[in-house]
Amino acid sequence: MTTDHEPSRNCHLQGCDSPECALANYRYMGALRLDHSRGIRRLRDAAPVLEHVQRLTANGWLVRQIADASGVSMSAVRYVIYGQPTISRERARAILNIPIGPPPADPNIVDATGTVRRLRALACLGHTLDNVGAETGISRWRLGRIITGTYTEIDTPTAQSIATVYRRLSTFRSDNPHTIHRARTQGWNGPLAWDDIDNPACKPETERAAGVKPGARRKVYADPARVAELTAAGRTAGQIADEIGCHKRSVVRARRRAEEMAVAA
């Protein structure tokens, strides 16, 4: 009699009654008893491994990168992080063999600066994390971790998904006063504050940076559709800025945004 799957002890422990899996379990237990009789223990204290993992993560390693470098599953690494008291000697050796230092370059990981700024800019327009989550399929919990700046790096698919949604949602406001109030309280900046939203060295345009005395001019959102309408009527950027009550550079950015919207349509 043969099984239709690979015989294993784990399969036997999960309830498989095939003779092959029972034999695999028998052989494992026999080898285990022999090791114990020789004073060999297959499990060891996980504390040194946890300390090593913490040192790796402090240097920027992700759980996935530790798993890839060691050949140990991500779940096994997480069990150590969550406080599992013991770990197999083989897994411990594999993790401890990872040298302390920066993680290897990963093309699937990008700087999180632009993604954080996009979520905060959408919050300035009243778009909630629930809205973004519904569009991207990313959990609200994870979006909350991103918007607060918990991550300095992020996986490329997540960054691209948020950037795609941002291009659409950043063209209009959403009526959510709580989200807008939070964004203002935190000092976050809207879409038009950025010349290059992905550049960590780029500074946002604020009233103080633009040379406007505090309180002299209320910060106003330059709606791209309104700016396009006034531009079509022959108004200059300076005239539009005076009429709307915003900075001239905001008008220029709004024009650029309106052109992008027209191309996308």
C-alpha cells in the first residue's frame, strides 16, 4: 500500500492513518530517543536567537529578509520574536550565522517617504484610511502604521498601489472633518505642497517657507478644476493666486495636476 502524498511525521500527527506516515513518526521518535540517551538535545534556549534577531532588525532587517538569509520560515522567526522559549538547534544556528550589519539590497523594498507623504496629503483633503483601504485592499491597521511613519521602508507593490490611488483621490476633497482636523493638528501637508513628493530631501511649501507672516494669509487649497477654468479664461498664475487666496506656486502645481487629470481622462 502506498500513500498519495509524501509520508511525514507531521502528517501522522495531524491524523493521517497511513502506515507510511506512522513509520516516519516511529523513525523520528527512535532517533529522538537515541539523541536523548546520548545527552543531545534538539531544542535550545531561544533567548540568544531573539537577541540576534533584535540586533538585525535594529540594523534595518525585515522578518522576510531574515527568513530568506537563514532558510528558516518567516513563521519560525516570528515565533522567536513573540517569545517562544526554545528553538531547534538547526534553526538557531542558521539565524545566528547571519552577520550583524545592514540588510542586503532588495529591489522589492523602497523608501517609504513618498508613501507616507501621500497618505498624509490625502488626509489633508479629508480622505480617510478606510477610503484608501477600500481602494487598495490594504488593511486599515497597516495604513495606520504607514501614515504615522512607523516604517522607513516599504514593499514596492504597496507603494505602487497607494501611489495609484493617490493620483485619483488627490484631485478632489472628501468631507471628513475629523480626518482634516487630525492632519492639521499633526502639521501634515497637502498634495500641492510638494515639488517632488518621493524625494526625502524635498521640503514642503508652507506659508512660513514662502515668506508669508503667520496669520497674514490663510492656507487655501487650489482646486485643479477651478484653476483650469480660470486659466482657460485668460487669468495669469498671479491673478488666480490672488483670487483664490493661495500662493502662486500652488497655482502652478494645480495647473500641472489639471493637465495630468486631462491626460488620464
